[in-house]
Amino acid sequence: MKTYRFIIYLLIITGLTLSGCNMSINKSIYIDDGETVNIGPKTVNGSIRIGNNCIVKGGSRTVNGSIKVGRNCEVKSLKTVNSGIGVGKNSVVDGEISTVNGSVTCDEGVQVTDDISTINGSINCYPGVKVDGDLSNINGKIYLKNTNVKDDIRTYTGNITLLDKSIVEGDIIIKRSKSFTRRFRTLKIKISEGSVVKGDIFVKDRDLRVKVFLIQGGKVEGRIKNAKVVEEEDRI
């Protein structure tokens, strides 16, 4: 996963001097509404806040801090280690969004040109979000509402919910976590309100208990392998 390369990158950042870089240590960085920034903000032990209607031409990076992007922004990739990432309404992220310990939330109309990934955190996407890469996590739910994912969804222990005509053009792939035991709870994939998975749902380990709920017109156009299918009319 790209996140591991990011950790190595951040270790290199901490050894750099601050000269010539939009970088801080033990300090948060704020970009005011309407600003255009040519060098992406970087900080260690601080958060990054980007206002509304901003253009940031370089990637935003932090180690121990969150990243918040306002509305109607154009930014490059967003990466952090120990916190969450939020992207405001109708903003465009030209690159990936990744965090290790934190959740990712994309508000209405956000476009992401690469992957969204986290290890310990949820991924939440709201109406009109478009993701041109994968969605992946290990621990945490994945919640999509009227969202289009061009590639795959991958998880280990997280429940997945697709609502309001969400589309996954690739596969949903469930892998076994290293901490797996036979007491592992049942993982639930709920596909509802006309949502569609165009590829397969593939559970890579037969010992995993996975249920796929097809509700209110939700469907899978490909195969469902190693999972139990439940079709019902009840709401999620």
C-alpha cells in the first residue's frame, strides 16, 4: 500500500531544514480563503487548514495532525499519519488521500483523481463524490452515498455500505487480517437504494464470515464468492 512509502517519506521530511520549504515543526499551518499557494504545506506535530476557494499546487503532508480542506478548492495529494482528513464540498484532490490512524471524509461533489486509503479509520463519501482509484482500509467502515468508485474497494475487517445509487466499477475484495481468529465477527456488505457493484465480491479466505445484503434494488453484476447473500426489502 502507498501508505507505507508515505511513512518513509515523512521520516525523511523530519530531517530536512526549513529553508526554502513551506514547512513547520510543532506548529499548525493555515491557508486563508481564496489564497493560491505554489508549495504544498508540510508540518510535523501540527494540523493543516486550507480555507474555501483555495488553490494549493503542491501536496499537503503532516505527521501528527489533521488536514482540513474547505469548499471549492483545488489541491494536490493529502497525507497524514496520526489523524483524519476532511475535504469540503465541490473540492478537487489531484492525487491520493491517505492516512494511517484516522478517518477520511469527502463532502458532496468532491473529486479525487487517485486512491483513498487508511489503515485504522473509516472512509465516508457523500453525494456526488467521484474517486478515480481504489478505496482501501483495514479497520473501519466504508460508507458511500451516491458515490462513484472507478476501481476496487478493499478491506480486512470493515463493514461496507453503499446507498443512493452508488457505483463501484471494480470489485469488492475482502482479505483476512493478521489478527484474525475464528471468533471474528460477521462482516456485512450492504448494497441498497439502487447501488451497483459492477465487478465481483471476492472473499479471499473461506474462514471469514461475510454477508452481502441486497436491499431496495441493490445488485452485484459479477460473481459473489465465499460470502452468503441475503436479499430482503428491509431498510438498512
